[in-house]
Amino acid sequence: MKLSIFLALSLFCLQAISQGDKSLRPSPPAQAKATLKNGATITIDYSQPALKGRTIGKDVEPYNGKVWRTGANEATVFETDKDIKIQGKELPAGKYGLFTIMDGDEWTIIFNKTWKQWGAFNYKEADDVLRVNAKSDKASAFSERFTFYVNDEGKIFFVWGNTEVKFKAE
């Protein structure tokens, strides 16, 4: 009896410890970061879901017309240490929840002042700081895992499956 209680407690403790290590999640954390030519540093912290044979918009987010956290787990966090422009529109320095809405090949990129939240469950449009439009293209290569990229030219894009969505920072 004591052995079974010890084993159960040991298993519980191991599970609790592994939940604290985000790299062990099915959708592990990742980061894209670059310093633009104007000196602004952009950092995107997100989690990388995998398709695992699922179809985007049918079996897995994003769904057409629905707000998506643009990744998995916690909301994706977009941070800039200087004021920048996204698609030509002003975005003040700060941390933002990065959400998107897919509508076919038209995407709305949303920078929301509530960056610390799980998913998009508590997303409020009233907290949006900036919305810009972007188009999706066919990715040059299939990406099993959702992945963000950013470079010093201000090109920001994410790829998942055969879909690539680009937008510009300056």
C-alpha cells in the first residue's frame, strides 16, 4: 500500500514538473527576433502547433472569420522597443497580443494591448491598438510546424502548412 501511494505521488510530481517545462509541450515555445535598420528590435514569442495530418480551417485553427491567437497555448506576444510602422500604420513601442483573422486569402493582423492571456478566449476587440490587412500566399515549402520569421528589413511572416502570410514593419 505504501509503495503504491509513493508511486502515485512520484508520478504526480513528475507530471507537475514537466508541465512547468514549456519545451515539453506538444506545441513548444519559439521566438523570432530581429533588429530593424532603424534600430527597433522586434521580438515575437509564440508556440508552435503541428498539423499532424489535420487541415487548417477544418480540423485545426485558424478558422475562417474567427479570431486566432496566431500560434498555440498563450497568446502570441509581439514586442517592439521603439515606435514602428506596420503596413504603414503607427504602432507605439510596447508589448501586444498578436491575433489574426483569416478570411480566405485575406488576413487581418491585430495588435491588442492585452498580451498576457491564454489563447484568444478573453480577446476583446475594444483592446485592439492596431489592425492591418495582409494577404496569404502559397508557401515555398510545406511547414509542419507553425513558424514566424522576421528580418532586419522588417519583413515579418508566418508559415504553416502551405500557407504564408507576410506583413511589413519599418
